[in-house]
Amino acid sequence: MRTLKLTLSYDGTDYVGWQRQDDGRSIQGELERALAEIEGRPVTVNGAGRTDAGVHALGQVASVR
């Protein structure tokens, strides 16, 4: 399985933060959901760092598998 590097920026205003959580919308969770829909298979996204609720990012790095 191939691992890809993803560099992204986002407005975290309406999110509970980077990390996937059962009780809210997270950046990681939304990325995994969208990429899984495109790929037609489960996708794992691991961030090199995390942001808290409402925090924005510029140049966040993650691996996609």
C-alpha cells in the first residue's frame, strides 16, 4: 500500500479540532470520509500535529494511506 504526503490548510472554525472524535466534526474525520468516498475504500489520515477546536492551520502535514 502506498503512503502519500498531504500538505493542507484549513479554517477550523466549525470543527472540534484535528483529531477524529465520536462527538463532533473533526478535520481528520472529514478528510478520511471524503478520501474514502473518492477511493472507494477506507483511508487513514495521520497528522504530523494537531489543532484544538476552532483553530486554523496553514501548511499542516499529514500522511494518507
